Amino acid sequence: MSTRPRILVARAVFPETLHKLEQHFEVDSNQADTVLGPQELTERLKDKVGAFTTGSERIDAGVLAACPQLKVCANMAVGFNNFDVPAMTARKVLATNTPDVLTETTADFGFALLMATARRIAESEHYLRAGQWTKWSFDMFAGSEVHGSTLGILGMGRIGQGIARRGAHGFGMNVIYHNRSRLAPELEAACKARYVGKDELLASADHLVLVLPYSAASHHAIGAAELARMKPTATLVNIARGGIVDDAALAAALREKRIAAAGLDVYEGEPKVHPDLLTVPNVVLTPHIASATVPTRRAMADLAADNLIGFLVHGKPLTPLNPEVLN
Ligand code: 8YV
């Protein structure tokens, strides 16, 4: 029997990533490309020391209790709400994520979704494909202005700052943000962003982009009450996590034109999408692809693999979330 560490790759990844991992580990890989539920995940993880996860597999106290050999879980995602980090730390299981490598790509996509939403690109394309374009008219797909407008950002981490820089420097937008803590002055200056309270953010933004991490505290951070504070001409973009927005409340606000439009890449309960969102025209819906460029997905997969190799082979992970377990 091989003495190499045994790991689980929980979901289909690049063949090159598997090959890289196989140089160091005995790899059990879920080629099915489905998210392993708690039962199957536990079954396949109980004799492993490491897991390569993709942001959806839940690692919680139950899984940890059933997998006593587990030492590390490397998420191929910057978000890590699928990990119960305190429970992992208590069990001395290392958690890693993939920060930085996806920042600019994800900020590009956030801006693309903002543009598509404000300028009604998806809606007008559907109209054209459906053969409905027979004449020009003065107000056909007239949207909202992007340049010079007020860009609001909720959650001002690396990706939020990337969106702020694009807005301020590329489109001359007036950038305001709200975050748990205020940025250092030099970071605020770099993205020409002004800190405001959440109420002012909601009331003043022409385009509001959500880039905050998901947690119990951010669950439904945008619900009916928050939507009611926004301008009727405003657009909302969510590239953070489903669950931050109350999708049913958003669909109602869009249908009743209480806000102008929304662009969503993430959903509560994805890949299921709230049925009401599928029937309102003024929303652009994409299937959680903000980090999806070939180079970025490769960099994310490489970093997750290098975290497993770094920790299990060399004792040094690259981007630990709970470095205290290394002591
Ligand atoms: C991933 C993401 O595509 O990094 C994140 O947090 O949401 C996306 O970049 C997704 O989590 C699957 O890995």
C-alpha cells in the first residue's frame, strides 16, 4: 500500500491540476463534477488527510467529527463560507483559499455586469434574437448613465477596490463605499472612494455593487427595507454570494420598478434560481462566472493545489485562513 498522503479532489478540475497533485498524493477524485453532499463527502473523506474543495462542499463540525485523519482543506475560491473555520481551527484542520489571483478578473466581471445591467444589453439582445427589432424608436432600451454617475460599493476588500478603481479612473464615477471598517487613507485615495454609512450608500448610489463576504451577519443585507431606500432609477449588482440579497424581495422590487434593474451572478440556493427572477425582464442573470477566465481558473486551481502540497509536503501553506493551527 502506498505511503503517500491520501487526498480527495471533491470536484472535476483541470487534468493538469490532478496530474500535479498525483505527483505527491494518492488522489481520490470525484470526476462526476457534482457537489458532494455531506454523506458522500464524509464517506470519501474519512480516510483522507487533505481535501481540494471548490467553494460548495460544506466542511463543518459533523464532517470533521467523521474524518479524524483530516488535516487540511484547500478551497479553490476566495470565498470560504462553505468552511466552518472556527470548527476547523478547534480540530486543528488547516483551511486555505485563493485570494489575489482572481481579484482583477472578478472586478472586470463586476464592471461588465454593471454595464450590461445599466445599458440593458441582455434584454436588448433577447429582443433582437426574438425578431422583434423592426424599427428604431427614441426610447428603445434607453438605460441609465454609467460615466459620471455615483458608484456605491458594499464590501471594500480587494475586489471592491478593483471595481472602485475601474469606476473612478475609467468612468469618472463618484465612488462611495461602506464596509465593516474604513480603508486606510492611501487605499481610499488609490480608488478615489469616500466612506459613507450604509443608509447613505443605499440612498445615493446610482449603481450599487455587492462584494462583501457571506456570513450570518450579511444574510439578506439587501432585503425589502434596503431596496426601499434605493433610488427608483438605481441598479444593483451582486457578484458576492447568494443569500446576501433576499431574491424574492428583489424580484418584487424589479417587477414593480422600485429599482430600475439588477445584474446577478450569485443566488440563494444556486444553481437553482428563484423562479420570480426568471420572469422579470429587467435583470441580467449569469451562472456564477465572475472568476471564469481560463488563466484565472488555472491560477486558482494551481494555488489550491500548491496549498495542499505546501502544507502536506513542505509544512508551509501559501494562503492559510487559520494560520494559528500551524503553531
Ligand atoms: C468560484 C467564487 O468560481 O472565489 C470565489 O469565492 O465565488 C468563485 O470565484 C466559485 O467559488 C467556485 O470555485
